[in-house]
Amino acid sequence: MANLLRAAATWGLFPWRGYCSRGTQGELSKGFVEALKAVVGSSHVSTAVAVRQQHGHDESMHRCQPPDAVVWPQNVEQVSQLAALCYSQGVPIIPFGTGTGLEGGVCAVQGGVCINLTHMDKILELNREDFSVVVEPGVTHKALNTHLRDSGLWFPVDPGADASLCGMVATGASGTNAVRYGTMRENVLNLEVVLPGGELLHTAGLGRHFRPGLGLETDRLRPWHLPCVSPGSRKSAAGYNLTGLFVGSEGTLGLITAATLRLHPAPEATVVATCAFPSVQAAVDSTVHILQAAVPVARIEFLDDVTMDACNKHSQLNCSVAPTLFLEFHGSEQVLAEQLQRAEEITQDNGAFHFSSAKEAEERSRLWAARHSAWYAVLALRPGYKGYSTDVCVPISRLPEILVQTKEDLKAQGLTGAILGHVGDGNFHCLLLVDPEDPEELHRVMAFSELLGRRALALHGTCTGEHGIGLGKRQLLQEEVGAVGMETMRRLKAMLDPRGLMNPGKVL
Amino acid sequence: MANLLRAAATWGLFPWRGYCSRGTQGELSKGFVEALKAVVGSSHVSTAVAVRQQHGHDESMHRCQPPDAVVWPQNVEQVSQLAALCYSQGVPIIPFGTGTGLEGGVCAVQGGVCINLTHMDKILELNREDFSVVVEPGVTHKALNTHLRDSGLWFPVDPGADASLCGMVATGASGTNAVRYGTMRENVLNLEVVLPGGELLHTAGLGRHFRPGLGLETDRLRPWHLPCVSPGSRKSAAGYNLTGLFVGSEGTLGLITAATLRLHPAPEATVVATCAFPSVQAAVDSTVHILQAAVPVARIEFLDDVTMDACNKHSQLNCSVAPTLFLEFHGSEQVLAEQLQRAEEITQDNGAFHFSSAKEAEERSRLWAARHSAWYAVLALRPGYKGYSTDVCVPISRLPEILVQTKEDLKAQGLTGAILGHVGDGNFHCLLLVDPEDPEELHRVMAFSELLGRRALALHGTCTGEHGIGLGKRQLLQEEVGAVGMETMRRLKAMLDPRGLMNPGKVL
């Protein structure tokens, strides 16, 4: 707090308020901006329009709502001071990672200070024998896996975009590998969180500087500049699961400043397969049968005919334009051969009319690159249009009916949409193309998305499998969790953020 | 609420208070007991001393603290009415499953009403294609697996005792299969919880009677007698993770009245292996190497020389009296052969001097029965003595040092202790034998347990991997999570249970 107090002294004891008396949102007082600079240094604060606009939107269609200032803290001490400063002055706080979210989670709906955490990008501690790593919030999952390349370990959660790991924690991200390796929920062991008022919470135990006997004072004694999050044990039954509370909290409960993540042994060998089906039902049945046969598939992705057509064109594939599964298997050579054979038998029993596999890294990369480029391939179907992705998740047995309904809804609404999904989890996305100049089409897209969300709820699913609630799904969340669920969430929010300043307007 | 209101009318509008004016704890007013009977029926309420004493302790050494009354609700509506009744009258509520806990979680430290949930023991809904099941709180994990026998599915979490599944949710239980299949945290999809005041919360979405369009009133419209918990999707990013909040809450936040659990495909074949090592270090190194080699071991259990000696005597085994691993592998015949070969190579590289495997069901059962009987085998070492189990968990790399230290501490304290552990998770138990007539020895056992807890914390571990905090580890929890962690947990508790009546005196 020393810097903060010095800053306070410089301008008198808090003589400024966060917002100018004449302005409200959109105009931070000069004194407040100077106080931000005193914390992080002048070069790490910006109020430039271009910078603010860049931080006012993510990759979704939600309109840009820029913050009043952007700051780049260099360490957790600065994050704590920034939180205390903003909170004491009633200024909203919006955490920012890579800006690759899809539900408007970074839009500054009430203005405020955007805290960009990408300068904190150190991998603090790798524990090979314990299969864990401690990262600062700015480390992306690709950067982590590059760092891990020769360690025999990897971090499997891969949402597609090269998101920051703590952003992925905040979103509760998952992606293509979740069917085997779980989502962020299952892969976070401990978090360091700066609470709205600036206090430092370790969700699953104190850090390395914990000193038995010093009791309750320990967190205050930790030197700020040292790695702080305990590598942690693989499991715990000690008190309430605070880690789980912050995974998926979308920046509304605190700022995640470090995470201990669970690592997995890198697969010895990998093989990829694709197969086309006469119907959506046949593709989903194959998925269920593969899971029931306990084939430990690493990825099982569904792409509909529209997506396959787009991928063929965009990525120069020569696949059938039909409902298709992309599968990936991890294991030893011998195990892979058996997995592949089983998967082929099961898919053929379900009428697959094309099954081909690729072991060579180049061909595998080409296929997965096509899958990961599906978003751009679909966008290329109607140049100049923007994309919007839905994100419902249902029990797997309900997938065929909701996919068929969705296809019919698209037709009825005259919308262009491509479907692809993490079908092993029951999660799928409908990529909709919309003319940004056509408000009527935009309206139809939003109505379609809401209808799809309600269809998922009626089938015991969720309105969001991995993108989060953000701005756009707050009404659906109410319908999903009901009155008591909403009231419990509101009380949780009020408990941790009584002034409602942490990423306001999101989730609730 | 109809019954409840009728009951209230019968005795005038709440003319009674929960406790008699002359008595405090230990004496419920006659009117209150009548009100309990009006909710669940006379035959489902008992104030008999023997019954109360039976419900005042679990399998641990914590002294019996009986509740003032025991009630057996038959359905969730009754649970809700009981909670509302107790809460309005300031009477503590203690949920009770099978009483097989190990940290005094059911001791009625402030008296109150014990709600025994074992009469609610229906398996409400099995979804084979979705790998999920909805159970009432009284179903035990063995009963569930018996029910699943011909379904091709199973529920792998097995804490040893035949605990009730919702008790296992409340404890955050795990056990021998966690290394491959996860703990309760990873295997609960949705919970129905009666909150302290009687409100009904669905932690991950409303039940089957959810009706889009009816909005916030839906939870109140659900017919009470029908299955209520949504089968749920395999993943979700919708709002705060309320499910995770109640897993491991030890009955202090609400009463769990139904759970949707994740099922797994039953293994096609199973093989068991045992191997003895020259040292603890060699056994732990083998564990790490097996995990690093991505051998998907289903169980990997460590037993020290004392435990092996006890098992040899008690279960007529003929194993070496040395640090030993019990391993189990699940998969197809071909995959098993490869896994077994790899494990044998790795253990022999680490100096294992005996490796034997068993495929036949009979021999496998004999070995695991010996492992599961270890508690009784160790007890038999000193007839008439009682057992106490520690439960620390550390990062695997720190296991050898803490195991060696623990052995030395046992010797220094003159205590008889046997060590066995879920070594793939870094979790181990030290089973201590104590003369119940010797308070000095009891004191040494408690001091040893506390020292072991502190050693685990100093090594970035936790004081409890799977037994929970209960009564005995509240001080260690404070040291583990620190001031901010404790304050956050206290606020969580106060938010959901403002009068502090849900299983008071536990966890915090």
C-alpha cells in the first residue's frame, strides 16, 4: 500500500473523486487518473480513444462500450492497489485478458477502469512430478504449451482462440479436448484472486510463504514480488470450494492474478479420423456408442453439411458434404490401433459411409486446422457479413432432436447458419451470418439464439456450455436457474462485491 | 406448506418455541415435537435416548453428542417443511446419511433435530445414453452400483464405507478410484438442495417441470412428488458454480435432497497387480513414472510395511512386509496387457522386488478385500484399541519426505500407526491405534494428527484430502486458507445460513 498512500498524499488525502463532479461516466477526474499512474507508472495508463475503444469489445457482436481508462499493472501488488483505489472511489473495474470472449464480457457498460492483465505473463513455477504449473494471468494456453514442449506434459483445454489462461478460468472455458480432459472447472487447482476492495484471496490454500504458527497474519507477510499461489494438492476437502466459485465468474467477483493448473502427460502418439454419416442421428449415435464402449476419445467433433461445405472450400479439403465427425485419439501406438479399429466398427455399424484416418503430423494438422478455421470458413460463405455463435449444451441423448429442430428454425427464419459441436459433451455452436447493416436480420439472429437457448432448457440443457452468460444471456440464465438460483447468485455477488463495481452488468 | 400450516393451527399459531423455556439444549418443547410429527408422521420422529445416541456420532473418535430428536422425512416436501419449522424456531438442523463419516460431522454440538435422510432412497432416473443418474439422498454407492449392474455403466467413487451418495456429496468424498475417475467434485452434475429456511435450490438448473415462459415462478409449480433434479448437461458455463459450492459443504449450507451424478462405462476387463519396494521413495517414484507415462491406472494404492503385516495376518495374504503398491487397470483385454507390461517395467526400474498380477475375479476380490479391510486388520493388531485416521494430501513429489517424517514422528511419539494412501492423488491416511481408556495417549494421537496436518500445509498440501474438516480440523483450516479465505467462507456461511443453524460448529 506504500505507493498508494504516497499517491494519496501527493494529491492530498483523497481530495478527488473517481468521476468529475461535472461529468459522470466517461470522464474520470484528473486526480483519479494521476492516482492510477502513481500505482502503475504513467506509461501503463491510457485514456486515448483508440485504446479505450480497442478494450470496449470482444469478438462477439455486442457493441463496443469503451472503458474510461485502461491500465496495465505489472504485478499483483499493483492490481490490489488499483482495486482498492477504484473501489474506494466507486469506479467500475473491468478485467481484460486477450479480448477473445464471445459474450461481451469486457464491454464497459458503466464505464470505469479496464485492467489489462497481459503484462503479467510469467510462468511462475512448473512442477513436473506434480503435474501442475503456476501462471500469471497474461499467459495464453498456446504460450504455456510452447513452454511445456520438452517437459512431457501439456495443458489440454483449448477453446480455439489463443485466450489467456486466467481469462479461460474466468469464462469457465472448455473446447475440443473436454470430453477426455475436462473443462477449466476440472483443471484449476488453486487461484490467487484480488477481491474488489484489494484484499488477496488464495482459493485453495496460501502460497509458498505460508508459515505455520503465524496463523491468520500470514497472507499479509508474503513478499508481493514472489510467486504466490501454492502448487497445491490434486484434491482437497478443506472447507468450501472457493476455487470453483471463481471459475466461470466472468470477472464479476474479483481479478484472477495467478492460477495453479493441472497438467497432463503429453500423448505418446496421436491419430485423427474423419467419417461422414447419412444423418445427424447416426453421427450422434456413433458418439454415444463410442463413449459407452469406453474408447477414451480425446476429441469428437461434429460438423454439419453446411460447415463441411465451407471447410472444403476454405481449407481445400475433399470431404463429403454430410454430417461428419472429426475424432482424435491419444495413446501408445498399440492402444491407438485398437481405439481406431473400435471407432471404425462403431461408426460403420451406424452407417458411416466414409472413414479415413491420419497418423502423420502434417495430415493431422491439416484436418484440425480446417476444424479450427471453420469459423472463418463459414464467414467466407457471405463476405462482408459478421458471425455470431450460439453455445447451448444438452444431454447427449437430446442432441439429434435439437439439431434437427435448429436446422428447421434456420430455414424458417431464412438465416445462414453452420453447426459444429463438441458432441461428446452435448455442446454445439450454430455460427450465424448476419449483415451488420441490416438491423432486421440482426434482430432475427438474436431471436433465433434466444429460441435455441429455450429449446436447450426444455431438454434439460444449458444456454451456455462454454462461452458464459456475459451480456446477452442474462434472461436465459434466470429461466435456467429459477428464482431461488438467481437469488442465491445475487447474494453471492453482493457478498463479494457489495458496491457492484466488479465488471458490472454481466452475468446477473 | 399445507401440512405445516395445519400443524401450526392445531397448536395455535406457533404458540410453542423450539426449546422449552425451562430447558435449553436437550429439551425440545412438546409442541415442537408434535409439529415435527405433523410433518413426517408420528412413526418417523423419535426422541428415545438410544436412537438419539445412535445419531450423535460417526465412525470417528469424536465423542457422542446426541441430537434432541431424530426425524425421517419421506420426501423433499417434508424436508422443506422441517427446515422451515426448525429455522423459524431457532432449532439446529443436522443432516444424517449413513453415519460413516470420520470427522464428527453428525455430532449435535448444539443439540437440535437430526434429519435422517435414509428413507429417501429411490433411484429416480437413469439416463444410459447421457451417462447420468438422479438419486435421492439415502441411496448408497453400493446400492447404485447394484442397480447399474446390467446397464454397462457404473459409479466409480468409492470411499470404502458404503456411504450414502448425498453424504458423499456433502463430504466431498473420493477414495481409491479418484486417480482415474475423479472425486465427487468432478462427478456431480446437479443438486437439489433445501436451504436452511426451506427454500428449494437447483444448483445447475431447474428440474423436468421447468416451463419456458413461466419465468421465475417455475420452481414453485413443480409437483413435489415427482423427480425434480434435471439430468443436466455434462458441462455448463451458466452463472456461478453453485453445485461446486455444496459439494464438500458438510451439511452446513443446506440439506441435499437429490443429486444428478455422472456415470462411467463399466470396464470391459480388470486386472490387479501388487508389487513390493525396497523403500517408500521407490514406491512413490514408480507412481509418478506410471502417471507420467500416461498409463491410465484406475487405482494405485500405497500400503506401508505395518499395514502389509496386518493385512497378511488378517486376510491370510502372503505378501512381502515392505512398502507395497496395489494397482488396478481397466480396459479391453489388449489394452490391459500393455498397461500391465508398462507398469511392471516401471516398477522394476524402480527396484520393485515382487510384481504379481491377478486377472481372475476371485483373486482380484481377495486382494481388494484385503485392502479395504486394512482398517480392521490394523485394529486387530491391538485388540480393544480404537482407530483414528489422519487424511492429509500433498503434491505427489512431497510424498516421500512426509511419509518418512511421519514414520519418525510415530516412533518419537511411541504411537502405533499404519500408513496407506491413495498415492496417485498424494493423499494418505495414517491409522493410529489408541487405548480409549488412556487420555494421555489420546492426547498424543491428537497432537500427532495436528503436527501431520501442519507438515502437509508446509509442503503446500491440505489437512484433508477427503474426510472433510468436521469438528477436528477447524484450526488447521484457518492455517490452510488464511484470514481472507476464512473471512470469505464465513461470509458464505452467513449468506446462506444467517442464523447459523445448519449443522452448527462444523467446518468454521
